[in-house]
Amino acid sequence: MKKIFTIFSAAMMSVLLTVACVEKEKTVYYPDKAVAPVLEEIAAPESSYVLVEDSLTLGMLRFSRADFGMPVAVRYTLYAALDESFANAKAVDNIDNADSIFVEDNALNNALVSLACAPDKPVTVYFRIGAQMRGDGLSIEVDPLYSNVRSTTVTPYNAEKTYERIYVPGARGAWDFTSTFLFCYEEDGDTYEGVVDFGEDFAKAEFKITTAPEWINEETFGSDLTVTEPDPASLTLVSPGENITNYRSVRYYNFTFAKSTKVLTMNASFSQVGIVGIDGDWNTDVVMTQNYTDGVFYADVEIEAATEFKFRLDGAWTTSWGGTVDELELNSSVNLKIEDPGNYRIYLDINDWDGPAMRLSAEDYGTSVE
């Protein structure tokens, strides 16, 4: 018995020593010792940079890497603002584990459009780098570290605003990253929304959410298979997870996905988007088609005389839009109007469920959709 006790004691000592070593090696984050990145001077700050579509006018901005005092992955984001407070700053682009970033004119111009900068007019733009810890294994939430501020004069060009997007591989059975997106209308880098089309074979729908156009575990979100009910109002995803198979009741779903919480929210579901009322026909819907690259619905119509119409879902009045061409209103009593007869393509964008929009184009009528 004495021998057994001795062995047991030795084993316990080994365990205690192992625990002590683990505790000793435990990494601790000290915010006051963290070192923020330093953004280098812009090559010619006294110059006025005139942006050109599909160009790299500012070229590369360099910065020193942040030091969080522990070995972690870091995402660096370039922010642009119109004053040094950065109260309304817009993200231009980001890169992981690097010390430089190329400033694409398209991305910077889009940020300036978001800041309501007028095209072809020079404006002073302030830049800084934000460094954020990344990784699913992090057990603490750490505020970003921000660099010093640099500024220069930039002249934006005239362009339609675009939004950051994430990907929905599996939609329509297409497991690629070239179509079907959710868009960051909040411009917070976290909340993404859009209409997903699962095609005519929607009863077999499977999909995932990815924040990068490739299969990276920490950037891929799927189901943990614990929720089996159909069409849940919300679903907490995991990284990378299994294919999501909960949404198979209808063809189209409007989803919101928040990266910070990994929660997928179903805002609406429907099988058809239609235009009703054209040339006085309030019984037959012109069925609209979704363009996958931007998620916008469209239909070509021939208008014989001044007409009124509305948009509606599933050929019913439960969900419809009226109002004016410039401002759609949910379930409005006011009809939309087209005063001039002719051939038109009508577009309806309901990706941003709370901010639907439409437009008319005579030029696009009958043309192919990319």
C-alpha cells in the first residue's frame, strides 16, 4: 500500500507541476503596453490627387505593425474622414498581418461618396490605420489601436455608390463566390443584408455565409445542427459549421447577418416579386427576375399610355410598395406613376428591406443583364 501511495503522490506532483507551467505560460494582455501602428507620411501630401476609376493614384500607404504584446493575427483597416475627429469615418480597405496597403481609387472614391463629397471638387481627406485583433480563439474583447493621422487633398469622380459585401455560396446550388451577396448598408463593417435566391429547387437549399471569397475557417459560417425547425426567425451560426438547411419553404429570403454575433436573421420570405397595374391591369402581375450580381429585381414593360402601378410580393397585397419613384413606401395607398408611354426596364432593390428603391430606364429595355 505504501508503494501505491508513493506512485500516486508522484503522479499528483506531475499534474501540479504541469498545471503550474500552464499557468506560468498563460498570456496576459496589458492595454497600457500595447503599441499602435504608425502611418508614414503620404508621398506628396502637398499635391492634389485626382482619382481615376480603376487606378491607384495614391499608390501604397505604409505603416508600422501594431504590437498587442501577444502573438495574434491583426487586421489593419484604412479609414478616411473629412476632419481629424473621425466621427463619420469610412473604411476604405483592410488587410491582414501586413505593414502596407494599396489605396484603390474605386474604394477611396466610394468612401468619399459615402461622405457626401461632390465629384470633381478637391477636398481635404484625413487618413488613419485601425489595428484589430482577430481569431476565434480570443477570450477577450480588445478595442482597436489607431495610428496617427495623415492628410492630403483628393478629388473624387462621379460614380454610383457601392457597398461592402459578403458571400452566400450554395445559393441556387452554385458553390462559388461570383454571385449572391449580402451588403453592408450600415457601413459598420459588421451588418450585412440582402435577398438570397435559392432557385426553383429551393426545397433542397443548402448554403453558408463567408466573409471572404474563399474557404477560410474563421471567415466561413454555417450551422451547428442544433436548430432543426424550418424558417427560424434567427439562427446563431458557428465557424466553419455545416451547411445551413433551415430555409427551404420558398424561393427568396431577405437575410441580415452580423459578424460580431454570428446571428443570421430572416427579415422576409417570398416566392415572387411582381409589378401590378400596368395599363390598368390590376389582376395580373409582371413577374420580376433577380440579377444575381447585385440582387436587384427587374422586368421589361411596354407602356401604352400614362399608367399607375405598384410592386407586391406573391401576387397579394400583404406586402406591397407604392409612393413615388424617388421614395417607396411599404403598403402605401398611393400608386406609382409613369407619365410617358414607351418601353421601360423597371428595377426594384429590396436588399435593404427598410430602404427599398426603384428606378426606370428606357435605355436598358431589352438589353442583356450581366
